[in-house]
Amino acid sequence: MLFPNKLEKGDEIRVISPAESLSMIAQEQRELATERLENLGVSVSYSLHAEAEKIGTSTSIEKRVEDIHEAFRDSNVKMILTTIGGFDSNQLLHYIDYDLIKRNPKIFCGFSDITVLSNAFYKKTGLVTYSGPHFSTFGMKKGIHYTWKYFEKIITQDSPVAILPAADWSDDEWYLDQENRTFHKNEGYEIINQGEASGTSLGGNLCTLNLLQGTEYMPSLDNSILFLEDDEMTIPQTFDRDLQSLIHQPGFEKVKGLVIGRFQKESNMSLDLLKEIIRSKKELQHIPVIAQASFGHTTPQFTFPIGGTARIRARDNTAEIEIIKH
């Protein structure tokens, strides 16, 4: 595996839009996100087509791929941060120059639809990538501290990071109303299956990760700790069959553990339903499973590496998540 250099003062962050366009992000949110990132002592630049107008569902494949290639090619750029998610990053996989990426390793971060790129980059090049906030995430005024804390630790430090539960969480449309937010007390991690394990951290958005099944872009599941989450479009029945589909993949029998991110309210996934789904699958009975983790489509979210090393422990009503190598 190939770990990129950590971000340092004086480095440049390039914002790209491999899914939805930067044009959908409000100007004041862009300015706040830029200001936050610049507080790291870095500069922020934008790809040529980051704000290109949409044709159909996304900017053209050619423009989005060009921006990816240029960001990796530019020696001044040390980190690539995606604007936001979407639906069709997987259109790009066949057109990407993976040798270029391997020759120019750098931090690549995003989540949701970006899951296909993060995992494909890791599989094709060995480059450790990161499932974490988008550029647009940092346009959030309130409830961003936890997200920022773990993002900064993961991208600027080498030492292991213990991931503690967030104090509270939110599932409101913050980008529509920054002032009137609703936060709920976080009760902490939920242990579904007990046990301890360490392995290669993989995953992200489950329904997006599953788009890689049966392709050359799907990472090996051997000796992995899977971090899985899904968004408001995923009802319990869909999550059940998507998880089952992943379980059917070659090598799943060597998965060491499972961490599940908090579900959005509109998914109608209750903790009882989630426990029923997990416990209905014999393939999961021998591995630790921790739920209600702070990552995915609710706020806040921690950053974790795709291809790094994670350790989880679920014993005696105590759950621990630690990122060992990132």
C-alpha cells in the first residue's frame, strides 16, 4: 500500500467535482469552507471544470476526468478534496489514468458517491485514500467541530487516532438554513456483536461501494474492517439486500469486523431493525459489529482511510474504534 504525504503548511488543496458541480454550492458556504481550510496554513485552488454547468446529470466525463488527472499531475497540489457527492462518479472509472495516480500519490478525500473513486484508486494503485468530508461540508457554520477535529488529525498527523463518539448529531438540511439547526444527544456506539479485530479499513457508502462488485475496481475484502453507511434513499429492506450482496463477494469470509454509520431519519432504519438484519446473517455472527458510528450522511463525521489499518473492540458494553495507520 502507498500512503500519501501528510498535509503541511504551504501546501495546496485542489477542489474538484467528479460528481455534482461546485455551481450548486452557495457562495457564502464556499467562502467559509475556503477560510477554514486556509486556517491550516494551506492554499485552496479549484479545478478548471469544478463549476462547469451540468449537462444531463453531471458535467461531461471528459471534463471531470481531465480535472482528476490535472490535480494528480500538478506537483504543487498535495491534497485533492471533492466538492460534493452525486450519482455517477462510476462513469469515470474506465477513463482514469491509474499509472498517473500511482506516480503522483497525494491525499484524496470525499464520501458518498466518491466511494467508488476512493476504493478504485486504492485497488488499482495501492494509494491509501480517505472517506471524509467534502469541500462543501466545511461550509457548515454549526456542528462542525467533531468533523474538523478528526479530518485534521487524519490528514496532518501520523500517530494512531482513537475515534470517540460525537457528543451530538444532526440530520437537518443545514445548507438551506444555517441558523436553525436541530441537534440530538448521541448515546454512543451500539454493540451488535462482541469481539475484537484489526485489519485493512475499507468501505464508505454501501450502495455506491456495491457498484464495484464484479469489476476490476473492487478491493479485496480479505482481512478487512468494513466501514459502511447509507443515506436517506436506503430503507431497511434495501440496506439488507445491499449488505447481503456484499456478503456474497469473494473473500467476505475473511472480513474481520464491521462498523456501521448512523442512518438518516428518512431511511426509517431503527436500531431494532438494524440488529435484526445483522443477526439474521450467519456470515456476521463470528465478527464484531459496532453501530451508530459518527460517519456518513449525518452530521458530524469522522475521516477514515481506505487501505489503512483499523482496530475495533466491542466488549463488556464498551466499544472502541482506532485508526492505527492512515
